[in-house]
Amino acid sequence: MKNDTRVTYTRLIATILIIVSTLFLLTRLMMPKYDIGVTEGALVAEYYDEIKDHDLIFIGDCEVYDNFSPAVLWQDYGINSYIRGSAQQLAWQSYYLLEDTLYHEKPAVVIFNVLSLMYNEPQREAYNRMSLEGMRWTPAKVRAISSSMMGSEHFLDYVFPLLRYHSRWKELDVTDFTRIFTRDKVSHNGFFINVGVRPAINVPEGRILGNYDFGEKAMAYLDKMTALCRENGIELILVKAPSLYPYWYDEWEEQVKAYAQAHDLKYLNFLALIEETGLDFMTDTYNAGLHLNLSGAEKITHYLGEFLLNNTSLADRRGEASLRAEWEKKLAAYDQEVERKRGEEE
């Protein structure tokens, strides 16, 4: 009788393991891989493979991962940084990514790009998933999902992505099978390299808005971000990247300047620093002024590096042998990809 019971339990456990393993493999197969095509969806997850010893963390949307180069910050200023950016990352998603970062490390400085304050509600499920699916499961991820879901979304679809992606079998190709467990990196410390040139010509003017005030939800999360940094002895710096579109209204600028002054925060608007940085929107953008290409990103990163060393507690760490050795490998990969992409452009 005991033997029969033991056999029954063994078979039950084996059946459960087979079902769980099958569901796990199917989930990995059906989920988008993001290392080809819409590669921005891979950015959030790549952070977890890094050595967590960053002096500076960027959080925000495409205006951080397209426009600032951690490689330049290290090579020329000895600042060890990482960009926790994602496509159309909303203010509350930035806050929860900051919470998530603090589970792993405590940087001295956090830089938040303020463009996302223009949004007070989630915009699209696809953008939500590119910001949230790559996060590891913590209370921060749970709260990020709950704060971000649109009316058509369900929390269980994030817990069990197969519920959301089960119909994707029609789109599967060879790479979905070969990259179930291993995927190519798409960023360099969160920076997305673009070397193309598409001049900013006929950039549209901003349309008249009925209300120029940032929304209550967006500003509430900026308050939470400010408080969280203060509680942890982190300096929060606000930036506006020099993108010509979406249009940055004077009324928005005044609100950010007033907020920075009221909370004793540093604020850099790179749209007002075009001359100082040497930016040229005929050569330094790959998509007509929406984002900078490599040459533009390196120009404003040089300005930022000088500013950080002269105005914050950050120091040059290039004298640390282990960190220098790690960055030697990173810089080699960075230079290799720059050359590859330039070859593709040619």
C-alpha cells in the first residue's frame, strides 16, 4: 500500500513538473525576443546582468537611451553610469524602476528626463509591456503594473504572459526557437547606438493646447521620486534632452524650473544649450530632430560629464583597476558596434 501511494505521489509530481516546464518553455517561445526588430523592448531586462556599482543612473524614455552615452562618461570622466530607459517610459514607471534599482544598488546621482511629465495616463499597451515585462518580480513591479494598465489590460497577463502572447504562434520564426534562453545585447549600459544622419528639416511647431499644466498623477510621482532620492541620500537631477519634437512648450519649461527651484534640484535643459554643446541638427540627429545620433549624443554627454564632475559629488574612478578592466571590455564592444553600424550605413 505504501509503495502504491509513493508511486502515485511520484507520478503526480512528475506530471506537475512536466506541465510547469512545458508552460515555461511555451512562454519563453511565444514572448517577443526584442533583440531584433523592436529592440527597445530589451532595454529594461539588460540591467540585471550588470555589476551593480553605478555612480549614476538615468531613468526616463527614449530621450535618455538615445541621447546620453555612458561609454563617454566613463572614458573621458571616469563616471560609471547606466541608463534604465524604455520607450515612452511614463513618470510612474520611472519611479518604480528607481525603486527597483534601489533593491540592487544605491547610486550617488539619479537623472530623470522630464518629457514624460506631459503624459498623465498610460498611452499604449505595447509601450507598457516594453517598460514592465523586463522588470524582475518585486513589489515595485507589481505596483508599476497596477499603475500602468490600460482598461483593456489584465494583471494576470503580466503574471502569465502566455495568456497574452498565445496567438503569436503565427509570427514565430527561427530566431524565436534559437533565442529562447539566450539573446543578443542591444544596448551599451542602456545606450542605444544610432549612427545614421537625417537632418531636422521642417520640424512641426507645437499646436495650441487647452491646458498646459502637467497632470496630477505625473507630478505626484515626481514628488515621490524626489522624496525617495532624499530618503536615500541620492541627488536627483532633472534634464530635458535636446529633442526638437515632441515640442517642448515654454509653459512646461516654466513648471519644471519652478519645481526644481522649489525642491532645490539641479535642472539642465539641453534645448537651451545648443550653442554650448555644439549640436548641429543637420548632422547630429538620425530621425529629423526627434533623437540624436551618436555624434550628437557624444556632444551633450561631454557637456554633462563636465557638469557632473564640477557640480556633484561624483568623482573620476578610472584609477580603480577592476572597474577599469570591466570598462575596457565594454569600450571594445562599443567601438566594435559603432564600426559595424557605420559600415551598414555606408
